[in-house]
Amino acid sequence: MKILALDPWLGGSHSQLLEGWAAASRHTITTLGLPPRHWKWRLSGGAWALARRIRDEGLPQPDALWVSDFVDLPQLRAFLPAEWARIPVLLYFHENQLTYPRRQGAPFQEDLAPGWTHVLSCLAADAIAFNSAFHLEQFRAASQALVARLPKPKPTRELAEALDAGLVIHPGIDCQAFPTGPGPVAGAPLRVAFNHRWEYDKGPLEWLETARQAIGQGARLELVLLGERSRDPGPDYEALLQELAPHIVVRGHLESRAAYAEALGRCDLAVSCASHEFYGMAMLEAVSAGCTPLAPAALAYPEVLEKITRLLPLYESPEQRLRLLLGAAQDPAIFRDVAHREGLHAQVLPHDRALTFARLDRAMEF
């Protein structure tokens, strides 16, 4: 098959998924996208912009279309060449704007337009896929609540039918790129990785504060602070980093995938303090490298970590997170056991992206 993949937010995990799929697929996949900025405009105008490029560049008609959640699908269909009208479309949800958390302290401005765009795209798609079952069910509840608020006529039944047929296709990770690492040297303090985007929804300030409290109570910690940073997480960010500087052994986004994997492989734990997580790619990469997860019992984590043997339970509160960290710091050796670390990697293999690419191939064969 010839598949055209369209994503107005072509960056990060979005581009990783499409680049890997194009390289591994039994089909021929061409990707067309826009830079990942101005999210609201990408959702509003990205479909028109990509349809215009298709026309201007005279792209040949594909057998099927794959589009991300940033595509306003009815708008796309309206601006595509008329002869493309019958091409089947799979809509893939990396995230959605109905349940994305607002920054704490941000003024409340209810905007239903992005959520309504998602609803209409679901109705216009031939198939829908979500990156986790958690995401599908969260979107189902939020989108049906939105539709329930609308005056009649409204697509209550149509939306339910579309979501009932929804697929769950985890985006997966490249397990070969994250082999089991050795962990820290014997006798070293507990080394903990935070390898998420430095954005409010990933909780970097919450993690720095937890680490500060643990150190204040006598825990011996080494901190590995990775992940992309597009803006400061909050006004207390630099002050906390300066206070914790003696305990920070790695700080900053590592451009090299090999350097990033090596840094994770030398850690004992990987922590998440997220308030938003539809899949958990960063956590799974760390677990593949041998890190024991310290993650909340919420969001997508129970789903993606349910079959992974953990020395630490998923935590229910910030207080429990601190207690677990203090306990782990007392006996780091158990997290460095070779069999344990190799077992973590083996248990992540069902999330290997080769399986994802095969599922995407099958899903596109309408």
C-alpha cells in the first residue's frame, strides 16, 4: 500500500513514531507535517495548510491516509482534491485537548472548540486509534460529556459507535536502543533519573521538592535530570536547582540517543510526578535500561507497568512517594542486582515498537 501520514505537530514522539514506522513498514509511507509550535493554530489551520501542500506539490493519491489528533479531519477532507474523497483515514490520538491539564494558576478560559474538533474528526474517520486504553476511556468520558451539553440535534449515538470501535495501539519504544545498563557503582548513593519534558504537566518542580525533602531527612541521593525544556516550570525552579546542585550528576537534554540511554542505564530508579500521561514513553525507556519505576498509581502507568515486576509499588500520594524514596535510599543495592535489571528489560519487550509498526500496518489495511 501507499500511505500518506499527515501531522501538523511533527516533533518529539509524533515524529519518532512516523520515522520508525516508515523505516519498518511493509507499506510505503510518506510523511507530511508542520513544525511543532503554535498548538492551537496547528489544530485549527494545520489541515488546510497540509491540504494546500498536497495540491501545490501534486502528491499522488495514496491508498490510505494516517492522520494525528492535530488534524481537523472534516476540514482536511474539504480541501483535499475531489478525487481523494473515498480514501480511508485512520485517526491516531497521541493526546487530546479535552483532558489536557491547565497550568496551575492560569486563568480559566473554557474553550470547547478544540474538543469539538476532536469529536468531528472521530465522526469523519474510518478508524480511530489511541495510544493507550487509559487515553481512550478518558477521551470517551470527556467527549461524551461535551456532547451531552450541546442542544439537539447532537451526535450522541454516532460518537459512541465510533469510540466503541476504537483501537488501542501503544506507540512503543525502541528497546534495542535502551539495553540494560549496569546501574551505579557499588556503594554509590541511590541514583534517580527524571527524564521527562520540563513542563508543568510532568511535575519537575514536584520532583525537585521531593528530592529536597528526602535529602533534608538524610537520604543519600544522586540526581540525573534529563528531558527537553522549552520553558521554566515555575518561579522556584532555579532556586531549587541551586540548592540541589551538589547532588546533581547529570543535568540537561542529551542530544545523542546513545548518551541518553547510557545515562539511564547508570541509574537505580526513574521517577514520574506527572499530572498528565497518556502512555509513558520516557518511563518505559528508563525501565528498558534497567531502572526501577517510581511512578503514580494513576494516568496510563497502571496499564503500561502492570506486567512489569516492581520493587516499589505505584504511589498514591506525594507523601507515599517521599516514603518510598527514603526507603529506597537506605538499600540501593537491591536495584543494582543484575538479574533484576535484566528482568526489567525483558518485561518491557512487549512494548517494543516493532510490534507497534506491525499493528499499524494491519490497521491501515482497510
